Amino acid sequence: MSVTRASPTGVATGCYHCGNPVPSGAPWRLTLDDKAHPLCCPGCEAVAHAIVAGGLAGYYRFRTELPERPANDAASRAARAETWQVFDDPALQDAFVHADGDGLTATLAVDGITCAACAWLIEHRLNALEGVTASAVNLSHHRLRVSWDPARIALSQLLAELAAIGYPAQPYEPDQAAQRLKQDERMGVRRLIVSAVAMMQVMMFSVPIYVSAPGELSADFLMLFHWLSFALATPVVLFSAAPFFQNALRDLRTRTLGMDVPVSLAIGGAYLASGYAVLAGRGEVYFDSVSMFTFFLLFGRYVEMRARRRSGHSGNALAGVLPASAVRLEADGAERVLPANRLAPGDRVLVRPGHGVPADGVIEDGTSSLDESMLTGESQPVTRRAGDAVTGGSHNVDSPLVVRVTHAGREARAAAILDLTDRAFAKRPRIAELASRWAHLFVLRLLVASVGVAIAWTFIDPSRALWVTLSVLVVTCPCALALATPTALTASHGRLRRRGVLITRAHALEGLAQASRVVFDKTGTLTTGRMTLAKTHLADGAGPAVDDACDAERLRAIAAALEAQSEHPIARAFAPYRDLAVSAEALINRPGEGVEGRLAGRRWRLGKPAFAAGAEPPAPPEAGRWLLLACEGEPHAWFALDDALRDDALMTVSSLKRLGLSVELLSGDHPATVEDLARRLGIEAWRSGASPEDKLAHIEALQARGESVVMVGDGINDVPVLAGAEVSIAMNGATDLARTRADAVLLNPRLARIVEAIETSRATRRIIRQNLGWALCYNLTALPMAACGLVPPWLAAIGMSASSLVVVGNALRLGRTRRSVLDEAGASPTPATETP
């Protein structure tokens, strides 16, 4: 097959990507080597731009054949992937595919998604493919997160399957995705304007017919009005209602009954019947109902789309929060501007005032205020100085900073947050899955009921059979039922994200609403986790095990060497005492106990007395939190650690109690320390000296008694119990392992966000139940009324659109500021002023 290109006159003779004929006036183009090449469809446009953006433009320059377009029959399933094989290139996949357990995971931008039925179809088809482990559509942002086993299925096969069912996809790029959504929105506005103008004009011609007495209008005027209405309704059907017909054909090809099937039957049936009546000169016309139904349906979907995108705006904004470029400082001091995704750990970058921080790092020089609201939800800038860590995506306000990069690109925290956000949609709550199943089954039952109504009215009154059937199809379209759950979930996710609570698993909202007990870890959770070494006490009778081992300074250096590779907050207390001349080897971290290593051939241990000294631990010098340093089981020094209580810990505990929740403290610390903290916070139930295994066993015992437990922690030793609780929440300073295992992550250090998360989850459950109840009651009431001929088509269109808007409006109440139990406990941590 030869390569077909645009003719010199600019007339398209074939698609530059696949070679198929290009429709007249097709807007799709690929600009390559300063030339615009025609493309035949959005699918080819998506693939072509993705190939060029991935640095593989040579594919077009050096190819000798055009790829075959994917076929839709089952026998050619393997051949369909040929068009998309370029995405199997490992170099291209490095930009958007990452390892997830034993498989691979990617986030894709999907075209053609219009409603919850589209999301259901995509997930249903992909999950049925052998090798696909999970797939989930983010309906608000038209993103698809898919995980697969590369040994069983290739990415090109997934992309080909999506294209075959009418949803072409490409790697998700925030800027390109936002541009496509804007284009879709502009086209939606054009379709809405055409239907609105036509509806008003058709109604002008229809009103005289309705209000005039029999014989008052001459036959010529009546025919003129009918032909004018026909002319005005035609662009409404062919242009404004085109997406409904396209989606319905796609659904029928894939043997799936989506909500656009009854909609298309209603619009197409009314238009064809009315057109036949005009041409034949007899029968009823319904052009006013056609244009009105199309307008109200488009208007309802436009409002719903705007609401979803507004509620989910923070998610898309977060996707593009990292700057596109950075100023790297070279070894000779020169400044070089380069793409931010080319930064590497160790690079030094200059961040000028008014610019964004391009990657995670540590400030080497300068002091400035940083706006971190996009990441943490905190509206006030925070002051950062030399030695402080900064997060990529923060906005520099005051002074220039020199930052040494620690994590860039996909390793940056902003990218990790976006990935966790998409993971939240990998599984839907049970109530969401139930609602989707209801909506899908309802369409089938609606079509069956419509056929029965049509047959019945053919015998009752044939002249009314058509419009009664149309009214049934329109008024009972299950749009409200399909929107009831996803709209509420999107609104609640958006609100919590803006307030600094990142939901990373979908069941978290449902679990928080059902929680009966909240269990807190102590260090780094109820306390700040910024531990300091308050006292050093030499052990009684300690002898010089190695060199000057009794010297307090050297003992602190040994302890710092043992903690050098630990992420636990305790390790930070010894960081100032690091001595490069003192290093430990064979380090082993024993969660809940301590650390051990070898120095100069001897085994040293730092941690709980029983762990450090062996079977007969000595008593600490006095009450407090003490760690023992021992060599070969012989005590050498006691270290007293101090950790400040979080400012809002007391307010959080009291607010949780006001919500009717039991609060418990579960810690591995010394009993005296835990008891003192529990007393100060008013926590009656507490346990001390608990190992990770003890914590997990205690949580399982609570669950066996029927408790629904929320666990809040931050360390590696909390990972088992975080995995065992119904809902786990990791603090903002938690270890990477704890954050990835948690169901929700706090993006700022305010404990009170937990209270807001529980209140929002309860409100979400209440809103979903209200929406489902309204949708079911509406459909069960409207169906018999329409079947009895009491609802004309125009009223059916208004009723269907109004029911969808009621559901959307009710869900948007989740984004409004409401009175919280935090207000009763004192004051909210920060003013809650955002609105949807």
C-alpha cells in the first residue's frame, strides 16, 4: 500500500496516518515538518499526535506502508493492534507506564465518554480481556487507569480494543487533555445554541396551531408552518442530536444498551414520523417535541458536565501543577533552561519569585514564602529556608531559591498524589456498582415496556400510539439513576482534596461513613513526630566496650549511625549527631523494637530495653520515653526523647466523640508515656508496648466484636495494622510504604481533617441515598403516567432533564461550607470558605 498524502492544492486525498478517505471539511490535522497533513477521524488524530509527542516522528518519515485500520470482527482481534503497536515500544512507555506489583499500570485519556454508561462499557470490555487485572474510568476527567500483565496482553491490544468499541485513547497528558475537553465543551455549546434557536422558532410556528380553533387556520398556512418546522428541526436532529445517534450505534455494535439508545429512538422516531406526515400530507407532527427534547437533554448534560468538571477541577489542576520548564544551575554557575521532566536527583535548580518549584528537593540557599495550597489545601503561604524540604508544584512567592532536586518527574510527590487519586477509582463502592447495574438493566426493561405500550395503544387509539410511546421512552430515561452515585462521589472527592484529604481507594468514603471507632498511633500521629534528643544518661556500670565507648558524644554518634538508614521519626532525633567517621554495617530495622548493626565487629542495638539488653532489661532512669543503647547486650547509654503534641489533637479527639465515635490510643511506647498522653487528650481506651503484631491482633479483635475501625498512623511499623483496618489514614509525614498502603492520606499536618473526612463521608452516603431514592421514585411514578397518555412529549423532555438536574444539584451541596462539630469544639483549623 502506498502512502497517500494531501495534494498540492490542499485537498485531502487520504488520511496521513491510515490512508482511508478523509471526509470533506474534516478538521483533523497533523503538523509535521511545518506541513499540515489531513487525518480522517479523531482516533487517527489521537494516535498521530501521541506518536509525534513521544519523539517517534521518524515513524512517518521512513515508513513504506500504511497500517491497516482495526477491524471490528472477533477473528481479526490480534490484527487490530497493528495500528497501535508503536505504543508497545519500551522507550515510549517509559513516559506514561509504570510497574504496579507484578504488572504494569498506565493512565490514558479517552475520547467519546459522555455518561456513566460509557464508563461501564469501557470497564466491562477491558476487564473481560485475558491479562487485564483492573480498569477504572474517572468520569469527571475522562481518564482511564488500566493495569495489565505484559506477559499475557500488550498495551497495543488494549488501545485497539478501546478504538474498536468507539473510545480511542492515548497516553494522558494534562495540557492536551484539557485542550480536548475545552474543544468538546465548545462543540457542546454550539450544539446547544442550534437546538435552542431552532426550538424557539419551531414553538413560534406550533403555538398558533395549538391555540387556533378547528378550521381557523387555512390549509396553506398549516402546511407552511409544518414545512418551516421541518426545516428548522432537521439541523437539530442531524447536528445537535448527532452524538446521541453515534453513541447509540456504538452501543448496539457492542451489544450494550446504554442510555442513548432510548434517547435516539425517541428523537429519530418522532422526526421520521413527523417528516413522513409532512411529505404525505396527513398525520401528526412532533417537530416541537423533537427540538425541545433535544435542547433539554443537551442542556441537562451540559450542566452535569460543568458540575462534574468543577467538582473535579483540583484533580486536573494537580495533573498540571509541575512547571513545564526549569532553570538548572551548571557546575560553572551558568543557567540552563530545560524541560522539567529532564531533571535528575542531584541537580541544582534556580526558582525565581513567581515561578513554580519544578521538582521535589531541599533548599540549599535562600529563604522565601511558598504557596502549597494546590498540594496541601492550606491557603496561607509557609516560610521555607535553607535545609527545608520543598515539594514540586509549590509556588515561590517572595525571594529566589536554589533547590537541590531529590525527586523529579514521575517520582515527584505531585505525580504520586495524582496516581493515588486515579487509584481511588480502580474499584467503586458497592452502592456505585449497584446503581450502575440498575441503570443498565433499566434500559432493557424500558425498551420492553415501550414496545408493550406501543402495542397496547395501537388497539386503544392508534392516533396517539406514537407520541405516548415517545413520552415513555423520554420521561423514563434513567439519566438521573446513572448520575446519582458518580456525581456525589466526584463532588465529595473534590471537596476533600481541596481540604487536604486525598482518598486513594474508593471504599474509603463508604468505610468512613460506617466507622464506629478511630484508633490512633502516637508518635508522628497525635504528636508532631519531630523528635528531639532531650537527655543522654550513661548506663550504670557501663564499661568501655570499644575505645571511648562511655563518652556521651561518641555514644550519640553510634546511635546516629545505627539510625542512619531508618525513616522512623526517631531517626531524625539523632540526625544532628551524625559523624562520618562512625559508620555501622549490617543494619537491621526491627519494627516496633529498634535497630541493630555492627561497629568494629561488635553488635550494637538501640531501641526498647528488652530488645537492646536481652531477656533481663534494666529499668530506665526515670519516667518518660527512653531508648537503650547496648553493645553485645551490655547497656551503655539511655536516651530520652521529646515529642510535642499536635496543636489540634485535643480538638480532634473531642470532635470525634461528638460524632459518636469511640477513640483509642494504640502505641508501642512506654506505659507511663502513653498513659500521660491519653489522660491529656481524654482518651479512656489505650494500650502501650504494642508490637506491630500486637496492634494487628488488637484491631482484628475489635472487628470480631463488630467494630468498624479507622486506623491512623504514619510509620513502617503501622503498615500491617493499616492494611488490617476497614479504613486506614496515613499522616502527611508518613513513610512512603505507609502512604501507598493507606486508603486515605492527609496532605497537611492537621488532624482535624479526619473529622471533616468523616462528616463529608456521612453526608456523601446521605446524598447518594437521597439521589437514588429520588431517581427510583421519579421513574416509578413517571412510567405509568406516561404509559396512560397523561404526559405529552414536551413535558416528558422537561421532566427527564429536571430529574437529572435535581440529582446533580443535590450532589453539589457536598461542596458547600457547612457547620461542623469542629465549630462546637472551638474553631475550625482553617476557614472553610470554598464553594463548588
